[in-house]
Amino acid sequence: MDNLIGKKIKKIRMKNNLTQEKLAIKAGVSYTTLTKIESSVIKRPAVQTIAKIAKAMNISIDELIK
């Protein structure tokens, strides 16, 4: 799950034309948390956080962590 998850979130977010701010609001996570996950400052985000982000992007958690 390490730093690949941040890259994957960013890739899917950009594909869906979502800004970090819009995704953070949609997912109910703080903007700071999202940016730290995407830039791999947070290497192991909480499962709940990943679940919120996945749901906001209409994908499964599996798609994010594989």
C-alpha cells in the first residue's frame, strides 16, 4: 500500500478532472491529508481514509490498493 497509493489516487483524481480540494470535500477528508497522501508524506493512510477517497471517486478500495 505504501507510496503507490498516493500516485494511484492522484492519477485517478486527474483522470476524473477533480482538483485536490474537490476530492477532499467529496471524500470528507481534509485537504492537507489528501495532499500528504498524494505526495507520499503519509505513506500508510488509515483504511477509513482510503475507503472515503475510493467511495468519492466511485471505485473500490481494491482498485486503489492493487
